Amino acid sequence: MLRRILSLIIKEFLTLWKDPKSRYVIVAPPLIQLVLFANAATFDVTHVALGLWVEDTAHPATELVSRFEGSTAFDVVAHFDNPGDVERALSAQRVKAVLHLGQTFSADVLSGRPAKVQLLLDGRRSNTALIVQNYAASILEDFQRQRSPKPDAGLQLETRAWFNPNYDSKWFILPGLTVLLTAVATILITALSVARERELGTFEQLLVTPLRPMEILLGKALPPTCIGFVEANVIAGVAVVVYGVPFIGKILLFHVAVAAFAISTIGIGMVISSIARTQQQAILGVFIFLAPAIVLSGFATPIANMPLWSQELTRINPIAYMVRLTRSIFLEDVSWAIAWHQLWPMLLIGIVTQAYSTWLFARKLQ
Amino acid sequence: MAPAAPPPAVVLDAVTKRFGKGPQATIALDHVSAEIRPGEITGLVGPDGAGKTTLLRLIAGLLTPDDGKITVLGHDSANAVTAVQQDIGYMPQRFGLYEDLTVAENLRLYADMHGLDEAARQERFHTLLAFTALGPFVERLAGKLSGGMKQKLGLACALLPRPRLLLLDEPSAGVDPASRRELWRIVRTMAGEGVAVMWSTAYLDEAERCDSFLLFDNGRLLASGSPAEFSQRVENRTFLLAVPSGSKHSVQRRAAADPAVADAIIQGERIRLVLKAGAALPDGPALGGSGAPQPVRPRFEDAFVSLLQGRTPERAEARTARPPGEPSAAAPVDGAAIEARDLTRDFGAFRAVDDVTFTVSPGEVFGLLGPNGAGKSTTFRMLCGLLEPSSGSARVAGVDLGTARAAARERIGYMSQRFSLYGELSVRDNLDFFSGVYGLDRARRRQRIEWALESFELGPVARQTSGSLPLGFKQRLALSCALLHEPKVLFLDEPTSGVDPLMRREFWARIGALAERRVTVLVTSHFMDEAEYCDRLAIVYGGRMIALGSPDDLKRRFVSDALPDPTLEDAFVGLIEAQGTQVAS
């Protein structure tokens, strides 16, 4: 039995390697996406195109304006003198935000009356708008503190971000990316390998050999597991060495997590491939699974911000568990006991999907 | 006082078509010149990959030639495609029909595409439905029609705009003989009305029914003209040799090796001999036959094979090459090698196989013959454990497939029509893999792989990628992979469909040698030729086994004054007609 499975595994590796298409699937997309995501996809907002609509040319107003001009967060790209121009510039996305100071601003500030500062934001990009608002608020806060360092302002909030003190979004993105790329590679390889054999007619040839369905599934599952391991380690390595993301967790725990994760994604790949008759259908199936699974994984948007029903959905999404777990291994040295809460659901998903695909295969034979 | 010949419908002038670029390019057609006359059926004959489909697509204007000129109905196909498109009816091999539409909807769709107006369309529908006898089925989904009916519908769609040129790409492949005859009748009538018909086929017996033929091999036009004249090339050189029962394989082998013989094949209980030009008739008993060889009318295939062998003498050698390997050491199986008892298989409400029972003895070559969709593949799949029967039982090599499938599989070799190999892997990797999954231990593995490389002459290509090999090598590799574990029973699914006749002969020589070593062979086919190699045949039609017997037995049942020497196809058609209305749906 071992000899049979071993032959199958060797063959799987050989076909993967000798087929230029599958070689490409393993190597190229992860590399391209790694570079792309790490450098281009960032949540840090800098050089926001800011428009100024300043109707007051007196001293405190000019000081506030120069603070905005001096900030790296903003680039002043336009000056306005009427609301119509402001509206047009915002809707054409020439500016992301407009700072409006009314005619009475300086007078109000100097006389101690509440002074109004208006910030007009492009709400279509709500995420950016929120961040821009925060930047603007902190500039205003500084401005105010310097003008009136009154004792009653002594209650100050001092924030310190744990695990990512500089809010470097690479620290957030790259561990998640490790998970996504590993998921894509393992699911795709698994789903395609059976579908390809079905398309070429070699699957029937396998079924008439003494290989049992269990042995075929094992032989089909082990190679993508190995590839998933290598891929996860390479990407994690690049994240640490090239992009300086800290890895303070336990390496062994990381490997165990990858194994548990691979079992679950390969199970899903197996289910897809036991339904798909052609490689095209398999790719479509992978896509149908991956697109929502990535959106609901917490990779880009926090699960806690989702509506309840979709939070429930993330409970059957192995990518969500693994994204959470990988971030906590990288950044916070999570303990085995806490990691277990993310590990067992992945294992359960793996066992259920693998069993289901075995059942599907067996049923097709009847 | 012969009337002036009408101008040809198609003129091919040194037409060349390549696929791919540079040294990798495959030449699909190589300087082909020919004329197709109206009012005639011109057969495009040749194995798969010979260039038949490419030629039809070029004439239909779907491809443009790289070199040479095609004149279709008086227009240069390169710059006047649209001018003649309306006059061309093209029926591709597949995908011609929308399977989710009904018969009537398919016709209407094609009428729309050809811009037929309402009056013309009613008249055409009426004529064509009567013509094809599809009238009662207009509301049926095209996907639910039988293979023969699908082809007739495809033909009706191609005939809608009253084409002057009809291009048919393998219209009869996999169709039952009765429907095949009907297709011929319809097309014959069209030709009678002056339509130029091009009919491509891999069946050599169909070539004989054409008015003229173009014979292709590897993109080259090997021969053309009238089939009768072509067959006359081997006039007085074709004979049938009766053989004592049980010795046909050895006699065939001896005859094939005889220097005077160009071709020797098994035909029922006799050996068909084609002598080399000018060779003296060998002595029948000396070859192992009973009595002297009797002269017989030459066939198209005889001339084709003798032509191919004249061109490629080295391949003639391969055909007589020593058969594969040492005797199978397996102890003879007690009782039947294959036993099907009341095999029935339902797919939902549809009964694909209905109560099929037969037994095959060890060493027998047994054929399951029937058109596509008749149930032969379903039966075959149940017997090799790919499908579970709904009821009934299957035993192979003494093991019940229901209770001991894994044990049965170790005794089964399987080769499918598509030569299911791993194309990216080398020949050697494929052999390694299959010997591994059959669980051979290391010593045996090495020994069997060496055996395969040697006796199938695969040694020189062992390191090559199997997908890049010519068809003949692939076929040999597939067969050797199926034999690595020395199976007692060999399952062959349409093993030689679409290969050229020399390859088919080589293949069957190997199968014959295996049968002599008491390996049991079960083969499915819709090729009547292939069926002649079998010791016994089960004819499957409409899910049921309608006849069982040796090819000669089956033919003998239909001997009549009108048909003193019926072919297997005559017998098949006769059997189907005898079934009458029971399977008319």
C-alpha cells in the first residue's frame, strides 16, 4: 500500500513540475502578489490631495494653514474661493479633502469664542476619509494645545499601539498574505490535479488499478501539502527578511498551523475537484470559493466590523482562522493554548471536507 | 456525345496548411491538389490526424491556406468567402447542435442564421423532417436523441439553405449501422440532385460507397480517383484462407511473415491474404490453413494497406515483429474468465443496460459491439469495476467485483481509447508509475519495465515525453502499461478507433499473441473491422444484448440468395431490424 501511494506521490510531483502551466501556478502568482501587495497595497495614508478654502487671511488662520501645508500627510493642491469649485473638485476626485476656514475664524480664536473649522471629505472612499479625518484632528489638537496650554486640558489621551507601535501596515498585511497565497496555491493545485486527470481520461486508469479511493486521495493530498509548506515558509521568510516584519512567535507552532490549514484547504480543493469534470470547472469552483472566503477572512477588513450574519459565516472559513492565528504568531508570540482555539476549527473543517470528498468519489463509482 | 462536364464544385491547387510556427510547425496539409465534382459523393478517407477536418474547414472558409489556392463554387475562398457561404452546408464533427434545444428549435435557429423567410422555411422543414424521419421527434431535446438521430438532425440543419456543396465531417462515426445506411440514403439523394458532397470518414468500407475518394495520410494525398479502380490495384491478389478452429492467430502470424504476403488479417474463422505484386500464391496447408486460399473480391482496405506498406516498408516489419514477451505465468483460471450475470444499470429513469448475461472463457477475445449510446460502454465499465451495477453480478478472473473489487483489479489490465497516459511524463516515468501503483516489488518492477521497453520496442524513446510521441508509440506504451502486472484479463475500450490500418494490424497481432497465452481480452468497438478479430461477439443495442456468437455465426444467420456472403454490418442491420419496433424509440 505504501509503495502504491509513494508511486502516486512521485508521479504527482513529476507532473506538477513537468507541466509548464502548473509550474507557473506554483511559482509566479505568489511572487508577483507578494511584491505587489507588500509595496502597493498599504493602508497608510500619505500625501492626501488637500484643497484649501480659506476666507480669513489673519494670523491664527495662516498658522493653521501652514501646519497643514507642513504635514507629510497632506499635499495642498488647490485653493478655492467659492463652494461651487469645492464641490466640483471633490466630485472629480481632484482633492480628497477640503479645509474650510470661515471669515470670522481668526477673530473667534483670538476672542476665545468657539472657532469653527470645517473639513469636507470624500465619503465615497470611507476608509481613507476616516483616516484623513484623524490626521486633521491631530493637527488641530496640536494647534489648540499650543495656543492655550491651559491646565484643564491636562487630561490627555496618550495612545500606544501594542504589537505594531508605528502602525506599519506591512506588519498587518504580510502575515495575512502568507495565508492567502498558501491557500490559493494549495486549493488550486488540488482542484486541478484531479480535474486534469479526469479530462485526460487518466483518472479512470487510476480507478482500475488496485489503488483504493482512500489511497488516491492521500496520494493527491500530500504533494500540495508539501508545496503549501514550502510556499508558506518562503513568503514568511521574505516578509521577515526583506520587509522587516517581526516574527516573535514559535516556529513550531507556525508549522503546525500551516499543516492544519493545509489539511482544511486541500479538503476544500478535493471537494471542488470531486464535483468538477474539467479543469475549467475546477478553476471556476476555486474562484467561487476563494473570492468570498478572502473577503470574509479579516485579511483586509476586520471581521468585528462585519454584520453579525457574515461574522457567523467566517466560522466555517479556514482562511479567517489562519489569518488571525498567523498574525498573532508573527506579532504577539501567541501561546499554544490560545492558538488551539484557531487550530481545532481548521482541523475540523479539514476532516469534514476530506470525508465528504471521499464520499463523493466513492459515490461516483456506484 | 457526352454532355460537357459541369465545372468542378471545388478546386484545390497545391493547398498547404501549417499549424504552429518554425520547426515546431505541424503540416496538416501538404500541397494537396484535387477537384470535387458536383453530383458526386467524394470520400475523404484517412486515419485521425490525416488532415480531413482541416481540409473541410479550409473549404468552408473557417481557415485560410498558407499556400496554394482553393476555388469554391467558382470563387477564390481567400477573398470571396461570404459570396459562397450561403451555398455551403457544413456539418462539423461535434458541437453542431444545441443539445438543450428541441429538434424544431434547432431547425428554426439554423433557419434564422441562414435568413430563410417564413414560407421557404415551412417548406424546407416539412421536406427535411420527412426526409430524415425525424417528424415524430420535433419536440424532443436534441441532447436526448440517439447518436444516429443527432447526426440526421445535424444533416438536416446543414441542408436547410439548399447548399450546392455539402461538407460532412465524419457523419457516421459511432452511429449504428442502420442509421448509417439511412444517412447514406439521404446524402445519395442529395448528390442525385446535383449537390457536391464531401464525406470524411475513418471507416474504410465507406470509401467503397463513394463515387470518388481522396485518401490522406499525415497531411499528404496518397491516392485519389474511383474506389473501384483503386481496389483493382490488388486485383487477383486477394484470398481467403480457411483455418482449423483455434489456430487462426498462429496461421495469421505465419502468413503475415510469409515473403509473398503483403497483408494477412483475421476475418472470422478465415484469414484474408493480400499478396505482394507478382508473388506466387503460397500453399494453404503450409501456412497452417485447411485447403487452398480461395480468391475473393478486393476491398478498398486491401489496396490501402498494400499502398502504405509499399511506402513504408519498415512499418511492415513492425507488424510481424515478435509478439510481446514470455507466457503469462498465471495458472489457468478455473471456469469463466469473465462472467456477467443479469447485469442491469439504471441512470435515473433511464435503463442503460438491461439484463445482460454472458460468459467469456480464458484466452478468448470477446467483443462488445454496438453503436454509441447502446450500452456497451456501460456494460464494459461495470465489468472492469468503474461502475457498480444496479442489479446483477460481475465476476472477473474468478473474483466477484461486488465483494472484492481491489483483488479483481490486480488481475485486470485496462486500456482506454484515449491511451490514458501521463503526457508530460517520459515513457520510462509512465512505466515506473504504473508498475508502482500495481504494487510490483523492486526486482519485478525492473524486470517488467525492461520487458516492456524491449518487446514493445520502446527502448529508444524511453527518455522522451510520452505526449510528444507519434500515435503508434503511444498506443504501444498504453498497452505495455496495461500489461506490466501480467493481468489475466485485458479490457480494451475502442483500442484502434481512428488509427491507420497498419497500426491496427500491429495492435491486433499483439492481442492475438496474448490470447494464445490464455490472456482473456474484452474489447468494445463500433468498428465492424475490429469485430472480425474477435472469437465471439455480443451485439448490444438499446441497452440489451440482441445476439451472441462468433462473427461467422452471426453472418451465417443472414445468408440469403440476395446476400450470399453477408458482411458483419449486414448481420448487424439484420439483427436490429429483427428487433423491430421494440427498440424503435
